[in-house]
Amino acid sequence: MKTGIELIAEERQRQIEKEGWTKEHDAEHNKSQLSILAMLYVCPPKYRPMLSPSNWFKTMGWDFKWWKPTERIRELQKAGALIAAEIDRLQGLS
């Protein structure tokens, strides 16, 4: 079984290789969009209605098709990878 950090690193690599979310792409999201999406995934499902994910997507100008809740570990994996991408973006590393 993989550790949490291994799962997060694997997801970040998938985002880069499969989705094309490169450092140039991430740099375009300079209004905390990556952090906001991570927040939505990290929030336990029973509390998400209070956050209204569809409203956040509208605010960010993103298509709601990118919201892909799944099982809990996978959601946390996505959230961790998004946080890593945001840290890299803020440090100029992404």
C-alpha cells in the first residue's frame, strides 16, 4: 500500500503528464484557484453543500465538468496534488 505522500506525488505527476497542467498552466491560476479546488476536495462530502462547489466553479470561470468527486482517499490525493501545485506556483517552481 502506498503512503499518502506517494499517492499525492503520483497524482501530481498524472496531472502534469495526462492533463497538461504544466508550470505555465498553473501560473495562469494566480487567484488562488488551485487552493480553492483543493479546499473543495478536502472538505468532507457531507459538508460540501455549504461550500456549493458549482458556485466556486462559476466564480473561478471554470467548467463544472472538472469537478470530479470520487472516493475519499482519491479526493484527498487530488487535494494534496493541487496544494503541491499551488506551493510550487507561489515559489515560482511550478
